[in-house]
Amino acid sequence: MEEIRLNRYLAACGVCSRRDADALISQGAVTVNGAAAVMGMKVTGQECICVRGRTIRERDQKVVLAYYKPVGVVCTNRDIHAERIVTQEVVCPVRVTYAGRLDKESEGLLLMTNDGMLIDAMMRGANGHEKEYIVKVSKPWTEEALRCLREGVYLEELNVMTRPCEIEQLGPKTIRIVLTQGINRQIRRMCKTQGYKVLSLKRTRVINIGLHGLKPGESRELEQDEIEELYIRCNVKRTD
């Protein structure tokens, strides 16, 4: 089979640019068949090529990761003012992006993938996919406030009514809430309508995928059964 330079191969797989690939190789972050790669080496693509411990996949192979976004990491592709950007925090040999944002002050589950059709299906509000959160606020909840949130509240600044949602009270100031919308900063806005300030917000589930013991900053590739169910629920046909 035809051999090509390793930096070119990494770029063709969508890992990074050739220049960035050279940097990774010089840093010792790339291995070929278990041995550290060297500058200028050539590969066929049949080797076991890893970047920072993750096996490289061809560009057309779909990857879905569960990532625990820590507080302080920003969901953006490029922002000169952001100290920590999610796409730079996640170590993956294929370029992936997030499906559904979490604001800087929030933490928890982000699904990241290189499958644009899956991202579109997950983010389309009309599909009503569930997202589950644990929320702690500044003062004890009242039954009336929880009733209003469950039934839906009017967000004046956006001129929109939130959908009815599932809420379970876990403590005086803590609730579990399941949303089927993707309004920007929705939970914070909803709580504000009832006079509550959110102190902490963690997303624990997206559709059928949960955190499953991940710690802040950690990520994992989904298991095969998880991926199959996710694609079925999103009504997306897998192409790999």
C-alpha cells in the first residue's frame, strides 16, 4: 500500500493541521504500533496509530464521546477571551464538536461527535430529547415555585413559554429537572422568574447517555449499545 508522511495522514484523518501534527510528534504524543513516532516517518494507515493514547480513526468513521465539562470551560470553537475552550480540552484523534452547550458556570455531560447529522438531530428542539440536570439554588424551594416551573413559565426577555417539565425535589434547595427544550440558559432564566438564583448546575444525562462515573475533565467513547440506542432515538442512520 502507498505510504504517506505521518503528519499528512493525521491531517487527512481530521486530527489537526500538518504543522500541529509535527508538534505532537516532536512532543512524543504520537505512537505507531506502540513505538514513539519520529519526524518524517511514513505510514500506510494500516498501523495502530495513537495520539495521546487514543487510536486514530479514518475521517469517515463516526466517533461519539461523553465528556464531563468542568466549570470554567467555554463551549465555543474559538474565543480569544476564553482561557479554556472545550474543543481544546477534549483529547481525541478525530476533530469533534459539541451537541448542545453548557454555559461557563455550569458543569456536566456534553456529547461530542464528528457526525453532523447526529448533532443536528440532538439539537433540534422539535425532537423533544430529554436532558437531565441537578440544580442547587440560593434559598429553599416552595411548592408554588416548583408547580410553576413544572407547568411552564413565561420568559419575558425571550418572549417564549417553557414546556412542562419533570421536577423532583432532592433537598430543600436542590432539584432534579428534565427539560425537552434547548433555550439558552433556560434553567437559570426559569429559576429567576420565581425569584431564585442558581448556585450550581450539573447536567447528568442527555437522552440515554449519562455521566457514568466520569470526573470533571474526563471523557470516554460510548459503548456500542449506547451508540446504537442514541442513533435510534435520534432517528439518524449511521453511515459507518
